[in-house]
Amino acid sequence: MRQQRPARWRLSGSAWYNTRLHQILTLRKPDAVTAPGLRRRIFRRHPIDQKPTPAFLGAGGRSYASQAAIIAACDPEIGASVIVRVTVPGEPRLDLGGLLPGHVAFVPATAAAPSVAGVDVDLALSATLGKSRNVVLDLPITLLADHGLRERISTPVLTVGPSNLDMRLARAVLRDPGLMTTTERTTLVDGNGRDLPSPPWILGMGRSGGWRDAEILARELRAADDDEVGPAWPQRVLPVVLPELSREEIESLATGWPLPRADQACHRLGVVLRAVARDPYAPGLTLSDVAEAGLPAQADDRWTPGRLYDLADDLVGIAADSRPTPDDLAAAPILENWSPALRAVRSISGEVHGHPSYRPGAVINSSEVYASDGATWVRTYSRWYRLGRPAAASVSPQTAN
């Protein structure tokens, strides 16, 4: 006779299930004094909940969060076998199954209310985790307010798009007291929150400028937050960004043979998530923190539209005498021994340091030069450069962007 599982593992037809259902429903009262502690005991009683469970939430909508969840689930090192996508009442349900490889299942669930996960979500998680399956969550931002659900998330990740509005929305999320419990609001002011669920990390989306784009995102978030007061989650930006993948690249994930950029995105995100899982409460991650976990160098792989969009912004700023800013130049690679160079268009050559795609000291020819002050900076088709010492003699460079 097949051995029966202990009663506490059964999801229906038992006294335990009825008791569990009652606990879930009665503990959804907001700001109940004992709710956080009681929920913690309820959700942590299961050894299955010890599994790493990353969750992606979009600051400005759900498309970037869903894309990041798909990319994370397709990384073989994460080994996810299920994506649980939660919708709130009245929100359209999206079937991601056609975008996933065969070994990754899609499980939809509906929250009881915008800020309450409820029984349907709990059963979906328990059913998948109970089968020892690794799970990636795709959640609406309002469910950050569900303290009990956050107890089951190892790594909450807030996805932030490339526009100024995306960053404003991200700052609003990090400072929204409605997404924090009463205890959390007090603890965040005191700066000690390791006894609470992990605060969200931040992932730059639609950005292809390498890890320097992550640095720029972090600086912009900090700069806009200097004058703010009150409780806020820490601005912990992951040292990786995900590009805007094309339709073909997204669809290639479902085949199990992803195209190169999609495959690189899966690997980079997977490495960073594994590094975060070591200490979800760390003040931040640097490249050295994740290098030992196998994070590859992230080259600048922006497509032409992205480069031209950035260039147009910079040229407008140069004409208005507002660019380059100190932050523009602080993030720019340095050219040493530089001299004007001729291609089919005007360019500049030199030894580059700090370029996302080339080793320090590599001799390069830049892409087209669009603007320069002739002494300290130059703006090419692809990026800013700071100018160091000029060259004493010509060299034979390689072409770069």
C-alpha cells in the first residue's frame, strides 16, 4: 500500500486544509498588530518554502516584469519549472505558455483583491512548491502590500524601464507607505529590517549599455531622492540590465535554443539572482560580488534605434549648453594618446579605458564623431568619451563603437 503523506501536506479533504483556509482569510486584516508574526509562522512552517522564489513586479506596468520572469525561468542554472502569474480582479489574464520552453509550465492565479493574494494564489504556490518545483513569480505591484505573500518570496525584483517616467514610478513605489506594513514603515526609518521580508531589488529593463547603464540608473534614482524624507525601501540596483529583446528573440526562448542576446540575458540575470540569494538583505551588489558566481562582461549591445535616441538627446543638450553633465563624463570611458582620425566619416582614435566592450588599453577607432570641445570630451555615435592626453604619434587602431 502506498504510504500516505502527512496530513499537513494535503491541500484538500482534511481538517488541516479547513484550518489553514480559516487562518489565511482571518489574517488578511490590514495592519493587525499580530498579523506579521502570525503570517510568518504560518507560511514558514513548510520546508518547501525554503526554495529560492524570485518575483518580478513592474513599476510602470507589467510587460517588463513578465519579460524578466520569462528570461529568469529560461536560465538553466535557475532551473525554474513553473511561472506563476498572478492577476488582480478585473485585470486581463495573459497566457505566457506559448513563450516558454516545454520544461517550464505556466500557472495562472487570481488574487483575492489588489493588495491581498488570497487562497487561489496560496494554493497555486503550495501545489507547485509541494512538488519540489522551482517557481518564478510574475506579480502586480500592489501585492507588495501582502506581507504574508512576501514571506514566500526570496528575491523581489522591481523592473524599471528606460524612460524618465519609469524612474519616477519606481521612486514612487519605493516610497509608497501603502505597500509597507506599519512595522516595516517604522523599521525602515530606523534602518534595520532583517526580521522583515526582503525589500525589492531594482532591475533596469530596455537598456543595453552594459553594467554602466545600471550605474547610471542607480545615480539617477539617488539624485532624485536626495530631498525626500520618510520611510523608503533602499535603492538597491542590480549590476546588470536587460535589453529590449525583439519578437524573434523572445520567441526563440520557447524553442529551447535561444538566440545569442536572449541567451546572454538569461545567463546574466540568473547569475545575479543567485548572487542575491546569498544575502537578500545586502545593501547592494557590485561587479566583484557577482564575478565569482560567473557573471560575464556585459558589452554595449544597443541596436541602432537606441543609439540614435541617446545621441539625439545628447545633441539637444549640447546645443543648449547643458551637456555633457558631470555624471555623463564620470560614466564615460577615457581615451589616452588620442588624435583626430579619418574614416569615411570623422572619428577619433586612441587607447581606451573603461569601455564596456574592450579591454583596458585597447587601441580603437571610435564611431562617428558628432560633437567635441577639442580638448576634454567628445560625443560619438555611440557614447561620450573623456579625452586624456593627446597622442604624440599615430597608431594603427581597431574599429569600435
